[in-house]
Amino acid sequence: MAPVASSSFENDLERIEILAATPVTSTALLERNLNCIYEQAAAARFDDYDVASIARVAPSVMYRLFDLRVGLREKLAHYEMLGLMTPAAIQGFRDVFRVLRYMSDMLGEIASIGPYSGDSGYLLRGFTGEENNTLINYAFYRDGRAVAFRSGDVILVRGRAHNSAAIARIGDVDSQFSHIGIVHIDDRGDHWMVESLIEDGAIINPLGKALDHDIVRAVLYRNRDADLAARAAKSIFDYVAASRVRGGKRILYDFSMRTDETRNLFCSKLVRLAFAQASGGRFVLPTYPTRIVCKNRDFLDRVGVATDMTFAPADIDMESSFDLVAEWQDYRETANVRLQDFTMDKLFDWMERYNYRFDETSAIRLVSVLGRFASHFSEGAKQTLSSVFPRVPANMPRKTVAVVAMLHKTAEPIYHELQRQNQQLVMETGVPMHGLDIFSALEAIRERCGNRIGYLVRNGSW
């Protein structure tokens, strides 16, 4: 969207909608249209428009952006049938989905802080709150605003922690999600989330508890084969439940990110296993896996990643056999996770471009050793000591505890500096920082810090 008067804002949006609706029969046209949508959306700056006008139309525009994404996703199967899903087209879809989400987030933020905002109240958990917190696919809309879950539904989420941002950005896809789980509804109608958490491994939680687990964004996906989805949910529920009973063998979190064995499970591998078990191995996720390509392997090696191809949570975004049913976001926190996303982008970029590495100090070594020691305490003791020692699983290597601690302590002050800049801009203009301005601020921080940025030290300056 080019900088123009506020009266033409919706005309600019229409240009994007026309591009998205244009029929294509060639890979070149598909790639071009996706690239144009991305470039126009990424260049949009809401301070180029009248902010009060934007706040008034924000709810309807947010739905138009959501419907645009739903419409693009519904074309995936058709483009697959035509053989148009080249690597460039796949990346184009991912980029468009990401930038349109960011646009919608910023509109929600503008509407919630401006004079036309309502009382959003306290958001108890995902898929609750005021009308614009949950956007629902019209094909699944029912009377009222409550989202009706179905057994086998898959929920994609993003948490508030820097570790969530790191998980979301660790592959070749700049994802906005860090976790995924599958819903099981038992014979009594109780709703459960079957998931694999870093600290607990494979576990079953009440769905309400899972959706109240410090999340900022949640998306509900539904497989078009209801019987397959229900079997997948029941199969993985029984599998994990058996591992949690006395005498059962716990399923630990898999830090390798490999998908070729199932002794331990990371979150999306648990969902993959559920559908593979239910289909007798005929339905295998993902269609478009995330590549982990990093010249500077130092961080990945310390985390324990042992593959160059994985099933990342956000890969479900590209599955044509799943419908996007509903999407929820907490607009009080979306700006914060956006700052975290961009901070993590730059930290990884600096590791690649300038050869920064994490420098483990004696203090970090002590924290990691205590964290490993605490991992053998009872769950009650871990919770009690969580403010002193890292709450880590028994199979998390000490070097992984250390690098996660260094990542957090490096990102935290950068994030808080960006947060102050963003809050100041919002107070002055009513509009949050644009992505280009965030990246510019991050580069200014790097130049100011020089060869040491938190626990990151430029190789050759040790």
C-alpha cells in the first residue's frame, strides 16, 4: 500500500484483494501475485493514514484480511492439483500469511488504544474475549460467537516467552507460532489437549487449561476427514495416557527435531504421529516441511537439533486438507510478541552474517548446572524453585539449559528497549512501530553494542 490519504485506505486494500482473487494458471503468475501482495502489505504504514479513520474501520478490515487468508488457503489444493506449488510459491504463501497477520494485529492494537475502542475486558483464555479477538471462518460460523471444538481439531499457538520466538524462527520460515496440540473429546464430553511440552514431555491437559497457558495467538485447524481426525485424537490420547500411568514409560520432549523415530516427541511430531497411527501410515504430515539451514550451527548444536528438515508447528498453515476454522489473538500482547519475533530474526541474522557466538560465562554455567540438578526434583519442588532454578526436563542437556538462558538474557534487554520505543510512539501517534522501523532500531543497537551483544560475542574478539 502506497502512502496516500486516509480516504483511499480501503482502495489500497482492494488492490490486494483483487490480486488474491485473480485466477492463475502458471507458476510465474502465482509467484508474481503473491510477491505483489506481500510487498504491498509489508510497505503499508498506518501513520500514512488518518489514525482515527483507521480505528473506526479496523474491525471490518481485520475480517477482510482474515477472509483474504482463508480464501488463499482454500486455493491450495487447486494449485497443488495444477502443479503450481513451487518452492517460491510455497514461500510466497507463507510470507503473505505472516504479513497479513501482522497487519491485522496492528489494526487490533490501533482499535484497542484509540477513542473508538470498546471495553475488551479480561481475556481468560484463547478463543474468548470480545468479538474481534476471535475471527471465525464464515463456513463454520454458528449462532453466537463461541467456537465449537471437534475431536481431532488441531490448535496452533504462540506463547509470550523469548523461547517461543526462538522456536518460531529457528527454521527457514519466519513463523509466528511456537506450539501445536490436538483436541480429544471423550465419551463424557470432556475436552482435552494432547500435547508435548518441553518441561513435561507428552501430556494430556484439560483444553481450558491449555488455552490459558500464557498464549497470545491461537488458530484452530480442522481436518476435512472428520472420522480420521477423531481416530487420530483417540489414538494419541490413549497412547499418551498409557505413558502417564504408574509403571508407564514417560514420553520425553525430543530436542533433535527429527521426525523419523517416535520414542520421544516434540509438539508437532506428536500431531504427526496421531494422524499416522489413525491412517495406518497413509496420512503423513507435513506436506511442506521446514528446512533448518544455518551456516552458523553453534546455536542449533547447543540446543540439540540433529536434522536439517522438520515438521514445525506453523507447517500446518500450509496443509490443504485442513480448514482454518477460527483465529484468536490478545491485542494487549501482539505488539510484544512482534517485537520478540523481530528481535529473534536479528539475533539469528547476526549469528549468520557477523559470526556471533554465545559466550558461556561461569555464572551461566552455574545456572545451567543448578537447572540440571533441579530437573530431578519432584514436580512440586520444581514449581516451588522455578523462580530460582530453570524448570527443565531430565533429558535436557546442560549445554541446552545454558544456551536457552543466554538467549533469554541476551534478548530481554533488547526487547525492553524496543518496547519502550514502541510505547512512546503509540503515545505520540496512536500507531505501533512499523517492521522496517523495528529492524532499523535493532541494527542501531547492534552498532552501539559492537562485538558483544549480551552473551553473543563476535567470533575473533574473544
